[in-house]
Amino acid sequence: MEEELGSALRVVWTQIGAQRYTSRPGRTSRREGRALIGFLDGTSNLNPRNSDEDRKLVFVDPENVSRYPPNPTPQPGGGGPYPGTGPNFPADLVPIPTAEPPWTCNGTYMTVRVSAFETTPWDDRSQNEQERSIGRFKVSGASLDLTDELARVEETPAFASDQNNLAVPLNSHVRKSHPRRSPEDEERRIFRRGYPLIGAIDGGMRRGLVFVSFGRTISTQFEFIIRAWLRNPDFPQPGTGVDHLFNTLPEQVLCGGYYFVPPLHHRTQPWTWSLPTAG
């Protein structure tokens, strides 16, 4: 890509590393890759290559903007996707888009978030405590409300059809990041990948995560997930608390940003961006 773009591209920073850790060398499958905290990484991820429905959540379609899920009302039981269930939402959620320029069709919004974690408190916890923080079994990756079998790792959690099933705690990462309480929740999913970050600092090792995600919007997907769900102590009901993973794995955000990735003229040539013309 650098050769094709010539003087239009300048390298400002590079980082060599591994995407995910496995028990063997070579490319990892969705059922093998593990994050630094030991759990399978990327479970319940979108699959835009093979699913038209998932693709619609990743790439912009200017004709579909009017059908984006709206922000819920701040008051509990105020209507919307969770009537009478009690969650409170921030009053200052970012407004949803009302239109997209035609040239953005098949482009996507990218979020990059680089964080360092204090992992000692996490490592000191028992496997049972770690599993309840995540909401999945550590070995198989299956939801805690299922059985601990590798074959069930992609199976829908039982709480999706029974929100009173608390085998997966309400403040677990799985239940806060993908609550499955409303059909609108499914439209907020993102295509994401985490890359381990390891470096030396103050005579020791710093561990962290380079998190990259893609979606058709930022406000109705990544930002909504972070602010209305993960860091909202009153979701899915008042007093639930923030995502328990944040409490057990203190985070320091190092850098990051929001970006728009233009559509391509040729899908297999990532340097063939389709950019708007001046004027």
C-alpha cells in the first residue's frame, strides 16, 4: 500500500506484535485466540464477510440512516426498548446521525483505543471470580448459564430468552456489553478485535490492549456501548454498577481516536480509497 500511494502516504509509527496468544504457532481461529487475561477473545463477534446482516452493522448505507436505533429516554420506564424495566441512561448521549453523504456508502467508522491495565489484582483473583467478571467459562468460553463445553462457545446465552436468569451476573462484561434485552440491542453490535500490548516500564512489565472496532456509526454503537451500558451504573437496572471488569482490571487509556475509513474501489486493494472530490 505504501508503494502504491507514493508521496501521499508517510509512515509515522509502527509496532510489531502478535494478535492473540495460542498454544501453538501460526494463524489463530476464533476458538483458539486468547486475550492476556486468559479468556477466549472475539466471542460473539460480527462476521461481515459471510453475513449480510452483520455487514449492514459495519458499513455505512446513507439510505438506512433513518432506521438507526434512537437514544432511549433518561428516565426509567420512560418508553423505548426497555419500558418498565428500570434502567437509567445518561441525559447527554451523543445524538444519532440524521444523514450521511452519498460518498460514504460502504465506508466504515473505526475506533482505536490503546489502554494499559494493572493486572495484578486480576491475576490474584480465583478462576471462579474471573469467570463471573467476564460472564463466560475460562476454558471453553461458553456462557456461564450454559454448560462448560467448547462446542457451546458460539451458542446464545440462556439469559437472552430469560432475563431473570442470573447465572451470568448483571454486571458481568458479557451482560453489560451485549445485554440482549431488546431487538435494538442487536443493532448496536460492532466488529472488533483486541491486540495484546506488552512493554517495559519502571523496571517491570506493562500489559494492555490495543482495541480496534468498526461500525456504521460511532454514536449508536461504540459510544453507546461504553456510556449507556458498560460505564452506566444504572444499567440494566439502578444499582447494578459499572462493568465488573473495570473494577477488577483498572485501566489507563494511553491514546486512541475516531476515524472514518473510506469505501474502496476494489475490495482486495485497500489503497483504492474512494474519496470525495473538492467542492
